[in-house]
Amino acid sequence: DREKENKEFQTTVADQRETQKLLKAALKVLQDFYGKKAAFMQQHKQEPAGPPPPPGFEAYKKNAASGGVMKMIQEIINDAKAMEAEAIRSEEDAQKAYEDFVKETNASIEAKSKEIVNKSELKAKAEGELVETKESKEAVMLELEQLSNYDAELHQSCDFVLKNFDIRQTARDEEIEALKQAKAILS
């Protein structure tokens, strides 16, 4: 969660800055105190207290490698500055990663939205074509039914003509013959 990370960052930086402030104040107090003491010590060269060291022992000296409390405090201040700088770098990296993620997410959402719109349009078009096709099918089926009925009527009519053709032909022949006879009688 980005907000939680940012809150931790703010806390860490605030803690490190407060640590640096307190340690600098402590270091200043120590420098003031030991600076005065050193000045006082230079004015009064003091001889070592107590008897000289026994044979085989050397005189007491400070360890040259150790820097004392003030050097240790300065190192802690430096460590706090380094930790603050690292936290700031980490926060910048996290913020950049978050912004990149948001950009990618927004681009993806936009692309998906466009895809939804395009697919919705295609679906609507396909549904419209389906409705048109169904209406066309119904019209064709109606026309086919009408043609089938007309075919049945024509078939009945043709069947009647075929069935009665011989009878009608005979009747016509007889009628023609009767007309011929009537014509012969009248002429």
C-alpha cells in the first residue's frame, strides 16, 4: 500500500533528522566542555598523578585508534544522515514505481474500455443483422407458403383439366359432329 509506505518513510526521515539534531546538540555540549578543559589543561601542565608505572609496564596512553565518545557520536550522526539519504532514495524509487504502475494501469483501463466499446458496437451490429435476417427469413417463409398454396390450386386445376380431358374431348367431338350434321341438313 503506497500510503502506508509513504507514512513509514515520513516517520523514518523525521526520526533520523531528530536523531541528528539531538546528537549534534550533545556533540556541541561535549566539544564546548572538552574544549575548555583542553585549554585549561594546556595552561596547567600537570604531572601524572601517582607513582610511575612499575617496571615492565608502560605509561598509560589513550588508544590511538579510538576516537573517543565525540568521534563515536559523529559516526552515529553520519550513519543517521546516510540512513536518511537512503530512505529518501528508496521513497523516490517507490514513488516513481507507483507512478509508472498508475500510468500503466490507466493505459490498460483505457485500452480495455475502448475494446469494450468496440465489441459492444460489433455485438449491436451483429444483433441488428440477426433481426434483419430473421425478418427476411419470415418474409421468405411467408412467400414460400403462398407459393405452395398457389401450386396446390394450380395442381387441382390441372388435375381437373387432365381428369376431364377425355370426357370433354369426347363431348366436343360429339358437338362438332352434331354441328356438322346440322349443317349438312340445313345445306
